[in-house]
Amino acid sequence: MTQIALLHSALGIRAGITDAAARLEADGHEVEVVDYYGAGRVFDDYGEASAFVDEIGFPELMRRALAGCEGLADGFIAMGFSNGAGMAEHVALNRSVGGVVMASGALPLEMLGATRWPAGVRAQIHSAAGDAFRDQVWLDAVAAAVRGAAPLDLHDDYPGTGHLFTDESLPAEYDADAAALFWDRVRAFCGR
């Protein structure tokens, strides 16, 4: 069906990412899990993950995320969770993609060195209403940028407070009902 570049959160390629890849593959998609940390580095703590991100720096992580998509043909979908959502945006700003799925994160285009969203690149944005990591100003800025250039499916009202609410391996964040709705919406987006 569709090629999908799957970009992990600040926590790395944890079970939630491998589960997401398996779900997408079961739907018939070809999934490339992009390890922009390298060597399968994972974290259990957001503070430690953020320190690692700061140590490497966003420019290097963005370079790695883009490099991880080199083998994909134009028209693939860039999909990311949390930090990976920003990486998916960066990929879309530098490659010819068919769409972008941003889950639990979105970075203003200016932070990525861009002034406008690529024309015709449709997007989905997903976030929980009570997510403590959610930055409403950033979310609104990205939504406005996408709407000015392409169709946007904005789903920013999932119940609960979980940041990575689709990840069963994080029981304090996971919400089964929200996750089921999320995957229904992603399935429809990736099937278009």
C-alpha cells in the first residue's frame, strides 16, 4: 500500500514504536522505523531523554532523521510521535512526501528553518487535551501553516493526560479508547 517512515519519540524505539510498526504493517504498509538516536538507544525517563536530545542537538537529530528516510521513494508518509513528530515535519519540509502524521507533538515551522508548509502535503495532528507536554501555541501555529497549504485533520481533543497515549508499554499514559480512535483515524489517512 504505502511506505511509511516511523519516527520515534524522545524515549527512543520502545515497544510503543515497534507495536505501531507492526500495526501499520498488518494493514499492508511498508514501514521503515527510523532510529535517529542510533544503536537502538531507549529511555524510561523523559528527563534523561531530554538531556540526551540536548547533548546531540536538534540539528544533528534532524539530519539523522532525514538520512534515515533516504531509501524511501517519494510519496511516502512521515509519521512521528512526540519529538518524532517534529522530525516528521522536518522530513516533509525536505522530501517529497505524500503526508505527515504528527502524534503528541508539533514544532513551529520557524524552529525547523521553514516559513511555509509544502503545498499539497496533507497532515494529521493528534494530541491529548490534558497532555502536560502539549504546547498549544505551537500546535496552533503548525495547524495554521498546514491549513494554508493543504488539507489538515486536526484531532487535538483526545481525553486524558497521557503524552504517548497510544503506547501500552507506558501504563500511566496509555488510554485504550483514545488509542483505538487514533488508529482508526491513522488507518483512514494512510489508506487514502
